[in-house]
Amino acid sequence: MPQPLQNGEILRDRYKIRERIGQGGTGSIYLADDTRLDGRLCALKEVEYDRFLPEDVLDQAREQFFREASVLARLDHPNLPKVSDFFAYELRDYLVMDYVPGKDLRERMLEAKRNKVFLSENEILRWAVQLADALNYLHHQTPPIIHRDIKPSNLKLTPSGLLKLVDFGLVKIMAPDEVTITIIQGQGTALYTPLEQYGGDDAHTDTRADIFSFGATLYHLLTNESPSEARKRFLDTRSLTPPREINPDISPRVEKAVLWAMSLHPDHRPKNVIEFRDALFGKQEIPDRSSISGASFDIPNFSVFTREQIAIYAAAGLFLTGLIATLAR
């Protein structure tokens, strides 16, 4: 197992490690001083690869990293940290980003939970508008960029109140006619991950995966309770508690919009992030489907299934067969 970087270690004759400040799905995140720019702090996002990968696959993975890092370095949006550099060091690759000071939304939510209160819906919606703007920007790049790891701890608030979507460790560039294989370690955090993001083949993941994670993140912020995993919901629709049963102060329209975004099948979610944003504010009609509450057992129209997906669908079939047999008695 590779050892973490040590405090005081200098990478690329420029970045002096202060401390490890996080552990992401693909490796550690470090706070570092930029020794060429006095007073500048930066965050180094580390990408570790599966050490059992064949050499040719590892080469492909690292080539993919540098290709995607070069795209990220061209992004310029107020709700995204600026990627200023990327490089390889030994068997790991690094993204260098602006360090974003302030608390993340998970910390804010946990403070509210400790105080036995809920975060204000209006405040959460103000954050949602900023996140929607950032995702709309990413999704409209050519080719589109999917973040794939939206969650409260990846959303930071600067002292001025500006929201920043951080941690690009699991980003996917939707290059046309190209199948991206997930060879870096990690698939996103299970609580916020849609069904189609599980497994090694990313061919079926599109921008609607971010919409699911967006909805799951809002669910958590509004209720102080983590959402049920998509895999668990697929087998037991009752595992997801409607948000207003936890926090009655949530408005019906926001609850309905959040559950719409969290639909298990991507075709049942908002088609884009702006449609979801408008639904949160009552400017977009929400379809009245049972799938919005998570009660859809429709198998996604995928041409390829991973072993894990097959197991899930088989278990769902057995569950339905047993249910039908019970009702028939």
C-alpha cells in the first residue's frame, strides 16, 4: 500500500505539503504551499491506481488522466476551483487546484443535527442554485463533463458565502464514441450514487447521474438523514423515507422535485440540471410517476450489464415473484 505524502515533502520542486486534509474516492487530498507564489495555498488531489492493473491498462489510465486534467485546466467558473497544474509523481498523478477555505456542507448539516434543528430550506435552495449553475456549465462543455461525486462534503462555502464544487477525482469526460473504463480506485460515495454508476463499465453514465447525486445531496441536507442507497431502494422501495416525514417544514414542491431527481431509472429523472432547478422553485412541472417515490422496478435499457447489476436485477425478480405468489394465496 503506497504511503501518504509527508508534511514538508516537496513535489515538482514547487508544492510543499502542509498536511493531508481529506481522503477522496481515488486518493488523498493535501494542503500545500506554492513556493513560487508567496502566500498561495493550493489543494493537491491525488489519483491512485489499482496496483494489480496490467501495465498496458495502467498506461491507458494515466493517459486518460492527463487528457482529462488538461480539459479541467481550461475550465473557468466562479463555483468551481481553478485547476492550475497537473503532473505525475512516482506511481501517482496529481491535480493542483485552488484551495477553498471554509466549511463544507456536511459540516454545516452535522452542526444543525447536533443542535437538533434543520438547515433552512431557503438557504439550501440558494446553494442549489449555485450548484445547478456549476453543473450546467460542466454539462455544456464539449464534450460534456460529469462530476460523478456530488455530495455534501464536496460542496464548500467560502467565507463570502460562495459555493464551490470541489474534488474532481472521479470526473468523466463524455468523449463521443469512446468507452471510459473506471480504472481508478473508487466509484463515488454509495449514498449518492445512481445504479448506472456501479460496475466497471462507464458507457451508460451520462449527465443524469449528476442529477441523481444532486437530489440525494439535497435530501441529506434537508433532512439531516442520509438517503437510502440506490441498490437497497431497488430491492425495497420502502427503504427511502419521504423527506417531509422527517422534516415537515420542507415544502411539497421541493420534496417532489428531490424525489424526481432521485428516480432509480435515469429516464425518469429531469433531463437536465436546469429542469431540476426550475422544479425546485415550482417553475417546472413534475411528472406524476410512481417511479418518483422510488417505486419503479423497471430495468434500465442497458445493452451491457455488469455482474453486480445482474445480481441486483435477479434479486429484484425473485422479490417480485415471491410477492406475486403471496398475493395469489
